[in-house]
Amino acid sequence: MKDIYSDYDGKTILVTGGAGAIGGNLCRKLSELNAEKVIILDDLSSSYEWNIPKAKNIMFVKGSILDDEMLKRVFKEKPEYVFHLAAHFANQNSVDNPEIDLMVNGMGILKVLEYAQLVDIKRFVYSSSGCGVYGLDSVMPFEEHDTSISLHTPYQVTKLIGELYTNYFHNLYGMPTVNARFFNVFGPGEVPGRYRNVIPNFFYWAMNGKPLPITGDGTETRDWTYVDDIIRGLLAMGVVEEAIGEAFNLGSAREHRVIDMANMVNKLTGNEAGIVFAERRNWDVKCRLLSSVEKAKRILGYQPEMKFEDGLKNVHQWFTNNLDDIRKAAEF
């Protein structure tokens, strides 16, 4: 796997949404792989400048993927690789703001693809959602061929729209696109907040001595995948020739119960406030999530490595090291 990473040496790479938790970790790794220039385009609508990796070969451009002037600016650099991670994030956020969700996740990717079509890109990698494109009628563990159109949030709908657009640009124009389907990504760098994922929120509340609210009965499972494993999968998607035109699950291929995760967080933080239960949200209909990563293993050489407990320890350490900035940024 290390040999293929040399393809990024000396290259110009655009990462939309590069100030976010996944994007920031990806940009840091690309910088370490000696990319000539890593361009981050991010409007900081759900991320923070203090959380952006700093390096000589990282260039941050504050702007929206909906802004043609900003897109002209970053594509003038003629990126050879585009990792499209920018998104209107989270299911509940999309339920509350469906029109913004459609503009950012639908019109946004269309615009980025149109500009990418004007330059000679080696690969366009799109961050889709394994938690979104599979439905109640999909069989677990979810395999890439078994997507659904019976969806429950605008976020799920627009993530699928993004895949349809990348497929369209690949089929009609021959653009070398790949769709990455993330499963419950967690790790250092994700700031907690109202529309954030459960793990950073649980750490924030636990470190403030508050009980952890579980929506449901806690037996629900998720396929939590550590961000470094996700990054290795994305990097492989950018250079493996057989990946072009395909979709890949990037998950851990393991289930963990929500209540077990909450207990681990409370134990790591020394939080004695315990757990409280709340009614499950009406869109939250999947009691279990589990990915199949056999296709990614076979074609990409993908292998999730991080143990869940060790990943949680790393998140706790990141919270401890950055608690002042996190407290200033967290919005509930």
C-alpha cells in the first residue's frame, strides 16, 4: 500500500471541505506525502480555522463550493486530484434545513464536477455515505450493489444524488471518478455540536460531567470507523486504476452497541453522571449498521486496523489537548 502513495509526490491536490475532521486529517497526510500543493476550499460553516493543519504545502482558501469565483480560483491551480468532502452535514440538519442541504450537496457537487471537467484531473473522489445510500430494504452487511431509493432524510437523498452525478460524469465524459461510502467516521479533529456525531458529543458532555443521552434503548449498533482507516481508503481510491467508476464501502466491518460506547466514554473520562434515555428520532430507523468491506479489500487493499477502544482513547487525548478551543467552538 505504501508504494502507491508515491503517486501524490509533487502533485497539486484539491480537497473541498478540507477544514473538517476527515478533510483535515486527509490534508495532513497528503502534506506528509510531499504533495507540491494541497488546496483546501472550505467556507468554515461547520469547521474551524484553528483545526486546519499547518504546513508550507497546504493552502487554505475560505469560500463556498457554490461560489463560482472561488471555484475558478482553486481550479486555476490545475489540481490533478480532487477529493470532494464538502457537504451540508448530518441527518437532523438536513431535516431542519432541506433546501440548504439540496443546494450544497446537490448543486455543490455538480459545480465542482463541472470545473473539474475543465482541467486534466487524474481522479475525482467523492465522499458519499454508507449510512445514507443503504435502506431498510438493503441486506446487512451492506454490499455496494444493494443501494436503496427508500430513504428517510434529505441528507441521504442528496448523498445518493452526488453518486449519481459522479457516475454521470464518468459515463458521459470518461471522468475518472470514485465514490467512497463512509460508515460512522470518528477520530481526532471533530468538534462537538448540535448536528455533530455522537462520539464527539458524548466526550464533550462527559468531560463536563453530564449524563450521556441515548436515543433508543442503547442496543442499537453502529459501524464506527477510525479516521486514519478512512484516509488510507481514500488515498488508495485516488491511485488504484481498478477503482475508477466504482463505489466502495469504507467501514470497520464491525458492530458496536451505542450503550457500550457510552460506557467506554464515561469510563475514559471518569464521568459519574451515567446515561439517560430519550425517544428515538423519527428518521432514525436503522437499529443496526454493518458494512461489508470485501470489495475494498480486494481492489484497494483496504484493511481497517484501529481497534475501537484505542480509537476512543485517541479522541479523548485530542479533547484533552484542545479542550479550550473545543469549548469556544462547540454549538448546541
